[in-house]
Amino acid sequence: MEYVKIAAVADIPPGKMKSFKAAGADVLVVNVDGAFHAIGNKCPHAHFPLSMGKVQGCVVTCPLHQARFNVETGVNIEDAKILFFKTKPKDAKCYPVKVENENIFVGVADTRAH
């Protein structure tokens, strides 16, 4: 697994999130009380950017159909809503995160075409 430097710790304050491209992956990094977590930025339901949604604690909500995901595990914790219907999206992809020398690194497999 390749770890890619994506930001400085100061770039993502507690309670905030920011999206990045890293080795071909679209990644959302969330700061939960000083702990950084990374999941795929596209909602598994409709592929809408989760970075356009809201984060509250360790939960990010998709702005399109309100599906909710735990950023620590990627697990879908609330179904997507379309009018009167609900659908269960897949879980979001999780990425390992490490912090070294005030920099945030995300572990991603290189998904770019060779």
C-alpha cells in the first residue's frame, strides 16, 4: 500500500472535512476531534460527492438522498431516501490514515491505469 501526503493537519480543523485526489482515488478526509479518518468521497448510492454534504461527529451525510456513513468504519448507518422510498447503499470505502510531522497521509492502492 502506498501512503500519499494529502494535507497538513492545520488544513482540516476539528469537525471539518476536505476532499482530495490521491493516486487516482477520490478521498474524503474528516477530522473527528483531532483524529483523522478517510473514506471514498463518492456516495456508494448515487456517486454524489460526500464532501458537499454535512459532517457531524463521525457521521457524514450525503447531500443528495441523505444516506449517512460512519467515517471511522465506512458503514452505512442510514438509508438513502428518494421521495417515499428508502434504499440501502453499500458501505463507503475506508482508507488508512497516518499523521507524521503534522502532515496527513492516506494509504491508497494506485488505481490509475498504467
